[in-house]
Amino acid sequence: MKDIAPAISPSAGIGDVKPANQAVLDWVQDVAKLTQPENIFWCDGSERENDYLLGEAGRQDVLIKLKDEKVPRSYLHRSNPNDVARVEQFTFICTPTKREAGPTNNWSDPAEMYTKLHQMLKGAMRGRTMFVVPYIMGPPDSPLTKVGFEITDSIYVVLSMRIMTRMGDVAIQRLGDDPTVEWNRGVHSLLDVDPMRRFICHFPQDNAIISVGSGYGGNVLLSKKCLALRIGSYLARKQGWMAEHMLILGVESPEGRKHYVVAAFPSACGKTNFAMLIPPKHFKGWKVTTVGDDIAWMQIRDGRLYAVNPENGYFGVVPGTSYKSNPNAMKSIAHDTLYTNVALTDDGDVWWEGKDGAPPTHAIDWRGNDWMPESKEKAAHPNSRFATPMFNNPALDADVEKGEGVPISAIIFGGRRSNTMPLVFQAFDWNHGVYLGATMASETTAAATGAVGQVRRDPMAMLPFCGYNIGDYFQHWIDIGKRLTNPPLIFHVNWFRKGEDGKFLWPGFGDNMRVLKWIVDRCEQTGGAVKSPIGWLPSPHDLDLAELDVAHKSVVEILGIDHEEWEKELAVHEKFFDSLGGFVPEELIKQREQLAARFGT
């Protein structure tokens, strides 16, 4: 079989500068002994290195260069058709006991899994180059920032890590020479991209990750879901902070009052759109800025939560992204972007379903086949992606690199629900808000393998990403609340409710500003609300709906509570808690009982 990642031979001065930390050198040597690469490439994150690797990736057909007149300095990558999403069924948390991993994670004994993976990695990099990627997650001067090293045999991974992390010398400097300092060890190999030999394994006690058999970003950019969330959440509990699957945005009024909010939505439920929201013309003078679109690390200072975005770029879903849905994202990906599994047009541009303008008359689809508008297959994979530097974003917040983080006024939970959940409501207090997060649900999308459109519980949007027992995770949230003297208010939103005709009741996108403004008003204690069994609800006149083309009855419907639906919802909450095998904190059991009592059930 042809080697899918043949070795490269850089000239002197490229890929040959090693760090001084002996622990790193020893680890790299151990992995090299196991995988037996042809050579080792030490990444430094420089422009010279990047230019060289881009050229090599083109020669190996890993990347296709797009026309600079269309998308300057941008490239297209096609992954194996069997390798297009995160694989939750092959994702493992490897802790000494199964109880530590909990009922929602796949568990494996660490020693057994190490043995299995080392067997698979034996000689896996023969004829290949082993890249060593040093990186940091978090602003360079943040106390929360973590150092990681990823070993990989994929040029695509190296080039993506350069976009998504602060890579190279900044990590070497942060780590220093002390061999006992904390850092994450990540090993990745494509192997032969066989789904039956695909594992993404986390060893929280060792601060280590091993990923084999995949080339898809969510499985192989080990800085992202693997370190920033799965290992990160474990470290956060141990060290007293929070690692969450949340966007961070700033919202500033015309008078200059600014608030920051974080929001947890499952993948492909509009996180990037919300993080880059552009207010409608009616909200003249209001500004929304992006701190992060996917992950928030939060610490307590002066009784308040402060958040940093540990990432350096955006790894977003492309289909549906347009100047109508997300102008800032479109401007961000207009240059210096790495696209994965979108279509290639005959004039060297990229295309996907939902992009502005008419579809091309002919293109090469994400599988490399001819595509025309009448084709039955989609031109771009539903989970096709862009990776682009955060500094491309015209709405980037000025304090994005502030090491201490930005102060959080509100936490928003939300999912994709066709019914039951109203447009927005506010929790009564912190523990009630934790209950809303713990029981939140969403209809599944193409971001993970499996059936699409089924409602599944996804606590805090962390179900696939919590690196330890979900019951202990809920308890950590409750314990954090006890330490906060000025806690954020907690809300739940649902942009996706449908009417009897099956159409969305709410326009979403920029008009979500109307909901965001009510949330800000509540934080400033100026917004009106009605007490309901589920929390504080706005009445239609509490929302700024001026110039909104939505019928009044639709607004009433989307803010309404159907008691029959909520009785079913409560029953599912109970069933979900029961499925967690007795690990649910007593505080959340009480919250469910109180909610049931408010409905008189």
C-alpha cells in the first residue's frame, strides 16, 4: 500500500532546533523508538517552516492550493471518506477505575489501553517524518495557560495546529528547562486510516493523549477537544477552575456599558454565528465582539468568574455559512484559511451548500468526484470545516489576549429543540442554572458520527468532552457556585423551535441580538420578566422586537410553555438522572423535585 504520509527531507535550519527540556527530549526519543520514523522534525512555528510545509503538503497531494485571486493564501484538504467527524464510540477515558470515568464515557484500563496502542504504534511511522509540535493553549501571560507537545506523522495536523494554537518558541519559553513542570503529552499517527483501528484515548492522570487511525481535525488536533476539554476539565476540577465547551462574546451598549457572556451549545448549533453576531440596523451603536467561539477556561477572582479563550483560531462548520448568516465568519475565512471537505470550483475557489450566490455549474465535490447542481450527493460534506486564525475576525475583542481573562456577567445554555423549550428564560439562582445545564438536550447534527435529528441529553454541551465522571462534574459546578460572591446569571435559549407548519418560529442569526439585549437588561436589573414554573420568562413587550418581521402570535408561541410537553420533559430528566447510576448530586435531585412541584406533578 502507498504510504499516505511519506517522509520529507528539509534543508538545514528547518525542523532541527530541539528544546532544552530533558523530559521532552526523553519522551520524544521513547516515541521515536516505538514508531521508528525515518526522521524527526522539530517544529518552531516560523513563517519559513510554514512555507516549506505548505509546499511539501502540495507535492504530497495533502493540500490543494486555491486561486489567490479568489481566496488568498488558502488551501483545500480532503479527508478519507471514512474519516469525516469525531468518533465518540472510539473515544476513551482511561482512568484507574471505571467510576472515575463515569457512566457517560467509554472507559478502559490505562495499562491495557497503553499496551494495545503501543502495539498499533509499533513501527507505525516507518518511512514517515515524525513531527514534534510544541504549543500553548491560552494567552501567553495567563495563569491558566497550558503547554502541550503533539507528535504526529500528518503535515495537515501540523499546519492546522499552527492556526489553532500558539505554536513554536512561545511554548518552549513557557515550559522552560524544569523537567518536573506540567505539560501535556500527545501522540498521533494516521496509521492506515482504518475505522477499525481508530482510537482517541485520554489518560488524565498522566496528562497524556494518544490518537490513532484518524486524520479528521476533531480527533487529531489534540490541543482542541482532547486537551482543552477532556484533559482540561479533569485538571480544572483538580485545580479549582472550569474548562467548558463555550463561546465567549462581548456586548457593548451605545452608552459604552460592556458585558461578557459565555454560551454552551452542542456542535453545529450556532456557536460561531452567535460569537460573531452582527446586530440588526435597529440596534445602532451596539457592538458584539468575539473572544472565542468554542472553548472557555474560567477562573474565580474577587468572587467573580473570568474567562479566557485557550485557542488561537476557529475550526468551524462551513455549510450554511454565508454573508446572510455570518458576515464576520465569511470575512474571516476569505484569506489564510485551511478548508476541509468542501467543493472545489473550476476557477480555483471553494463552494458549499448555503454559500452566497448560485451554485457553480460544475465543481469537484469533497470526495474528489464531478459535481453539478442536479447531482444527488452534496458538494460539501455536512461537517466540512474551516480553520482560520482568530486575528482574521474583524469583530475580535480587544481583550482577547488578556491573561487574567474577561469578567463574565451571564452564562447561556442552549440546544436545537423543535418544541418544548421557549426562546429564552432565566434560572432562579445558580443551582437552578446548573440544573438547566445538566438537563439540556439537543437534536443531533453531522458533527459526530451516528444518527442525525435525535434528541439527546448533552449536559452543558460537554457530554462528549467531559474527561471524568459527569456526576462529579455537576458537583464541581455546584462547588464553584459556593465560591462565587458575584455569580453570573444563567439563561437557557432555543433558536430552533418550530411551529405546526414545521417552520422555524424565530429568524435567528443577527436577530438573536434581541435575546442578548434582554439578557444584558436582566444583568443590569432593568429588564422585565414574568415568573413561570421553569424560570423568569420575558413577555413579548420585554423583548425589543421593533422592525422584526415575525407575527405576534409566533412570538407568543415561542415564549410559551406547554404543560403537557413539560411533563414529558420532566419524565425524561428523571430517566436521564437514573441512567447516571447514582452519581447525580443531591442538589440537582432537589431541583428536579422543585420543578415538578411548580408544575403540580
